[in-house]
Amino acid sequence: MKLAVIYDSKTGNTRQAAEWIAEGMMGVDGVEARTFQIGEVDEDFVKASKGVVIGSPSYSASMTPAMRMWLFESAKALGFAGKLGGAFATVQFTHGGGELVIQSILTIMLASGMLCYSGGSSSGMPVIHIGPVGVNGNKEAHNSLEYYKDYFEIFGRRFADKAAEIFE
């Protein structure tokens, strides 16, 4: 089963988070997961995927303008309707609006006809309600994206498990 992780990244932090999610996905038998920067998406792979996870850095507590435009222009063409969708964010500040980024991505996914994933508390600890958020160390010297690696990997594995449950 194919799963895609698509992201926008300016400093490499969101790319790193996407790679961790894909690593978690690959821990599920039969899953082929690939990551794509917007603008470099393998359309055939995404069309054949059963699930798509979208990630963006927070820009003023919203997804990047490039991600918003990409979603509006690509969701229908890539056949998002009926696929499992998930979202994640990276932020420069602990309270940088990551949850708002995720909610805005999930809203577009729902409007595109996707099934949206949230393991919430049903998956146990750690609880990842609507998607993982990682704080990078660019602005907060006491923080590091590495601190959040496990959350991204766990989210990826849980997402893949749910996709397998639904589609296989």
C-alpha cells in the first residue's frame, strides 16, 4: 500500500518531520511511503496512494501561502477524495500556532472528500489528537526538532496502521 507525505519547507525542519513520518509508516508491513516537497510531487504515486499526510511550517499561525495554493490547485487533480488524510506542522515558537496549521489543512482535506485521521486518545500514549507539532531550535535555543522525532514517527506508524485497517 502506498502512502504519501507532502510538505512545504523553508528551512528543512518540515522536510525532516515528513521524513520521520514516512519512517514510521514504513514500519508497517506492506507499506511504501514516500515524501515530496510541493512542486516536486510524483503525481502517479500520490494518485495510487491510499493516504496522504500534509505538512507545513507555521507562518503567522497558518500554513504557508504556497501550501494553501498547492492544496487548492492539486487536491482534485490528485484524487484526494476517498483517501485517508492527515496533517502535521512545525513551528519556531512553542506557541506558534501549529494546531491552527493542522486544522486548516484538515479542513481543506475534508472539503476535498478525504477521510481525516486522528488517533486521539484511542491510540494511547503519547496522545496525538489532530497531528504532531514540532518546535525547532531556530528561535528557541532550549528547543530542538529532535525532541519531537518520536511523535512524528509514532504518528506515521499509527496513520499507516489505520490506512491498512481501512483499505486492505
